[in-house]
Amino acid sequence: MHFIEQKDIFRKSLLTWYHEEKREMPWRKTRDPYYIWVSEVMLQQTRVETVIPYYERFIKTYPTMEALADAEEEELLKMWEGLGYYSRARNLQTGVREVLEKYGGEVPATRKEISTLKGVGPYTAGAVLSIAYGVPEHAVDGNVMRVLSRICLIEEDIALPKTRKIFEEVVMDLIDQEDPSSFNQALMELGATICIPRPRCLLCPVREFCAGFQEGRQEELPIKTKKTKMQVIPLTAFALQNEEGKWLLRKRPDKGLLASMWEFPLIENKEGLKPAKLLNESMDLQVEDLQELLSFKHVFSHITWEMDSYYARIRKMDSPPEGFQFFSDDEVMQLPKSKPINMIWDATQDVMR
């Protein structure tokens, strides 16, 4: 590993660049720890451009921790709809409730205490502490690891949890004690805009300190082992209406993938059965006016849904199947639904026109 010798010059170069070039973001206009917390949770595995409108709407709806703590889960999930990784929203609400109950409504200002909150890992803890409170704490995410693996020529596999400790120690060695907020954000910004997977080295403000660049190895780093093979699940979705024009949906379990979100009937179709036969064999439903909607893939972190979807009308039925309910158009619109279900819902509107 390469160690930076002129740390003061490195910090000055990085911070000067950041203050001149940083992107405008709404959460950079506040030091409110609650707002910083919300932004950092939303930014996990999600692009800045996607997060901004969600963040602004979220803060307007839940301007205080008390407002978020009191929110109904279904309302919260609807607010989060489209951001994905819905456990983030639940964990955030649980963590906020813990702050109100255990810490008198003050987000803890020490790593030990803030790390006890639901959903707050080492990165989120460091980001809130450094940005909101000005505490010199590390905040190591994927962008930071990419930047430092190149600058310091760190060749350990970043896919291994134990490797994060190396980067945390490097940050603590380099961090600006007077302005840790800007320092951590500058590393993140550098990784998001210049030190990207295919780096734009000629624009880098700290290129002269970069051992990876000096050795021509910047594109080899960081070293990361490939993930295990993605599991692919073939699913068929059915947007079904009864004679009254109401739609059949069910709520997913309160734990696991897309917990508590509402969905049309989803049936795994490993045998490749025709849709009418699949529906009849799996749910004992007879339908008519069957129409194909759309086929697409939806990729989660560990599985891919290969989806076919259909619209149909259910023949006379006295009551919905167990676990399902019927909803009007307006009611369906208000239910929190995942992105693939919303895509199918949008497709049904074209059929109904």
C-alpha cells in the first residue's frame, strides 16, 4: 500500500476542488442530522438524480422525526415507491422512533450510540456524524473505496467485509480535522464524478498523489471478486378484474423481498405453461378476455424476475381467493406497489382505453 506523505497538500487540493466543483444537492444546504440521515439512506444503491425529488417530497411530508415516527407504514411505503429496497424506509422509521424514545429526539453524536439505531451501519453513522456534527469520522462507501484503492494502491479485495477496515483507517489518517464534512463529501464526490469505474484522470485534482495513476494501473483497481451467479425466476403476473371492474391484489408478507407491498397474482412458471392453464392449476380461477400485456426482466441484488404479464376478466366469483382482496381503480392507485407491479398496472390502463 502506498502512503501519502504530503497530507496537508493533498487535503487542500481535494477540498479546493470540492468547494469549486461540487454539485448542488438539497441535503448539502442543511446540517440537520435527521435530514442528512434521510438523504444518506435514500442514496444507498440509488443515483443522486433519482433521489433528489424523493428527498424533497419526503422532507416536505415528514419535516420532523415526530412526523415520520407517526406515519402509517402503508403511507410511508407509498412515499418510497419507486426507490426500491423498501426495508430502508422501515428501518429509517424504526431508527427515528428509537431516537425519540431513547435519546429525547436528538440524533446521537457519537459512533457508539448512533450505531445502535436500526439500519445505521458504519457508513451512515460516519456520514451523519461528519456532515451534521462536524465529527472527524470515516464514511466509507463504494466510491470512497474506489478512490482510495487507486490513490493508495490498495490491492485487497473490496468485496470482502474485512477489507473495509483498511479503508476506514486510511480515511482516519487523512481526514481534515477542521472540516471533516467537506473532506468526506469530497471523497464521495470525486468517486461519483471523476474517479469513476473508467476514470477521468486528466480532470482529477489529486492525480499527483495517485499511485495507481503513476503506475498506470488505475483501471485495474479496485480489486473486486465477482458475485455469485444470479438466480433467475420465471414469473407470470395476472392483472385480473371481476364483473364489477375491481382488481385482485394481495399484500406480500411483512418480511422478506418487497415486504408489505401489494401485488397482482404472481405465479412461478418453471414448466412454461400457457397462462390460462397456469392460472387454473395454481389458483383454480377461470378467466376470459385474456390479453398479453408486457414481458420484461426486473433485477434485484440477488435474483432476477423474468416476467410475463396478462390482463383477464374473472368469471363469476362470490369471494376473492384466500389472501386476496378486490380494489377499485382509485384504491389500487393508493396502494404501495413495487416497480414491476406499477409497470403492469400502467400497461392495463392502455388496455382499458
